[in-house]
Amino acid sequence: MNRSQNLRRMQYAVRGEVVIRADAMAAEGRKIIYTNIGNPHAVGQKPITYYRQVLSLCDLPPECGVDNPTVASGFPADVVERAREL
């Protein structure tokens, strides 16, 4: 198989040079905020609860989600309404 040289040199960014350097700086006592790992909470962002709740209701069969008689006890009304729209 003929593979691109760029593909052969590709690195997974979470383990790449930037993280190695950041780890070295942390070992020197510097404060590092790792923003490349996909964790918005690490940089002080609020959880994206609304979107997660809507998606969870959309992923369920209606009888277990938006059409379940107890859905209002587990999800806010705006979440249920949006999931029904979708």
C-alpha cells in the first residue's frame, strides 16, 4: 500500500509536542490550562446540559422519552418542548 508521507508523520494532538512541552512547563511549576482535550469545564465554561438533555430525549423512542407520562419529572419543560419539535 502506498501511504502519504504526511499520514505517516501525523500525530494525535493530545499526545503531541504541545502537550509534551506543557507537561514540562507544569513540572517547572507553571500553571497550565489544557484547552485541547475537549473539556470545556477545564476553562470555566458552564455545562451544556440543555443540549445534552434534548439530544437524550431525541435519541429515545417516544414512549420512553417525550411521550412518557413521567418525562416532566426528569426534564425541564423547555427541553421536552424542544425535543418534541425535533
